[in-house]
Amino acid sequence: MNVVNAMTSGTTISGYVNTSFSYNLNTANGGVDRADILGSGKANGFNLDVVNLTLEKPLDESEWAAGYKAELLFGPDAVGWNPSVVGDSDQDVGLKQAYVNLRTPVGNGLEWKMGVFDTIIGYESFNANANPNYTRSIAWSIEPTQHTGLLAKYVVSDVVSVTAGVADTMDAGINNRAAYSGGANSTKDQWNLTYMAAVAVTAPEDMGALAGSTLYGGVLYGRSDIWGAGGNQTSWYSGLTLATGVEGLSVGAAFDYLDYQETSTGGVGTGSTWVGGLYASFQATEKLSLHARGEYARGNSGFDSDPTDNAKEEWFEGTLTAQYDLWQNVITRLEARWDNRNYRDVNGFGDSNQPGADDLSNAYSLMLNVIYVF
């Protein structure tokens, strides 16, 4: 037992239990609800979303510090790091992150992560309790989510930090490999790695009201098979969190651009998609906070299929969230969301995407979200 205690010294246990209730104000004829923006099977009812259990030993202040993180998921969204399978009822156990964390005494200290880690771009994350709103953004659906590889971070100063890494592939999935081109299972195809880099600039204390504001930019390039054919994907991201100088008020902005170039034969072609979003949060009282998000997306793609469809798509989204922290360790949120989608030049929320069918251009949703964080 002494050996076990020594090995686990410094390990922390944390996580959350995420539950929700969802109601869609419009449902297409025949009960087919294309407006289910939360994922398959979550509309119009109560839901257990996911349980998160995280074991972590953070790095201490020593020059050769070592630690780890293992983030486990249980429940219908246990594979939620992959947007294509959120709500998959056939999978109720997942591993979101699991990496060894190391520091080497280079300059101010160079930190390494090796294993499975979250992507380095995006305004939002999979963990709902870390986001200002319950439902995720449109941008989240086109961003990479998870990688298996090696990631380095260096804090240049209190103002600038940089991150760079290499991974097996752009796509989610533990130990996933790059997509094959032309169906040829060659060694070269398997060694098409994904490369990533990002920089964060934080306003220092002497900038007055702007102190603490952060500008972030990142890019990833690599092979992707998420749309059913081997291709090269480039994901660009820029984000800003801005201190306003108004007590309790903060604002943010995000821009994502995805470019996909098919390299396999008989695939889906090439295409691009971009999403711009604005965020605002206001701490009205000690317990009450209000959050708003608005997005516009444009591309020649279907966001739930591939970015290479030749028809154009537009998507507007607006979300209002009221959070009231009545109980200790509990996040309670009431959220209203509106989506307007023009999908393949016809309306996008109906029984069919064909002209003349029961298409709905707008989706209206109400959600109650209760999360216990431990």
C-alpha cells in the first residue's frame, strides 16, 4: 500500500454528471425531426448526456516535472469527441484524453504531452460545463476534436505562449491512422501525419481595461477520412476574448475556416466551409449569469456530411442562455436556440431535402441543463 500511495501521490479526481431536457417547438411530419440539433435521439425528452471522470497529476514546479491525465466518459455521448457519432446509443464508454505530461528545463520550461489529447483550436470544448452555452456552436461541428500524438507548449512570457505538435491523423479516434489515397494500403499513406501549431497573446496588466484579453490563432494540416474519402484537410482558427472594462461583461469572437482537398479516386471532391461567431457573457448577480451566441456559416457543404458538396449552404444560429447557480457545485441553465438553415439550396429542417417536400427553414429549441461538477 505504501508503494501504491507513493505512485498516486498528487493525483486528483474530478469530473461531472451532465443531464438535460430538450423540447423542439417544430417537428416535421411523420415524426422525423431534422431539427434535433443535440444529436440523434435527444429531442423532446429527458436525457443523460455524459458522465466525466478525470484522473490527473498536474506538473509541479520542478525542472523535470512529470504528470499525467486520463479523462474517461460514460453514457450516450461517451464518444462525443467525434461530432459524427454524438448520441450513438451503441457506445457508452469512451476515452477522451490520456497522455503523459512532462517538463524539460529548456528556457522557461518546455512542456510535452504524449498520448491522446484534445485539439488545440476552437472557442468551445466537448465539456459542456466549460462552455458559456449548453448546446455547442456550428463551428465545433467542423473542427478537429481529438488526436493521438506529441504536443509541445512553451510559455515565452506572461504575454506570449506557443504550441506545436504532430499527430497520426486529423480525425478523432485513439491510435487512428491517416486515410489511404486511392484505396492503396501503402506504408507511405500510413505515414501521412497531421501537423499543428498555435499562438496565444494575452494583454498584460499595464493595459488597463484590456488586461487579460487574449488573442488566439491556430492551424492544423493533415490527412482526413471523416467524409468517406482520403483527402488533405486544413483547419484555420482565430479567436478573441475581450475584457470590456464594464464590470461583469465579457465578449468574444471566433472564426473557423476548413478547406478539404480530395486526393483519393472516386471521392467527394474539394470544398471549403467557414463559420464566424460572436459571444457575450454578463454576470448579473453573484448567482445569475447571462450568455449569448450568434453565428453565421457559409460553404458549399452539408455540415453533417461533407464539406465538398457542390451546392451552397448557409446557416444562422442564435442562442440565449440563463445560468443560475442555486446549489453548490451545480450548473443550472435554461437555454433557447434558433437555427435557420438553407441546405443544398432548399430548406434544411424537414423530412426531406428535396424541393416540394416538408422542409423547415427554422428550428426552435428549448433546453434545461443541469450539471453536477465534482
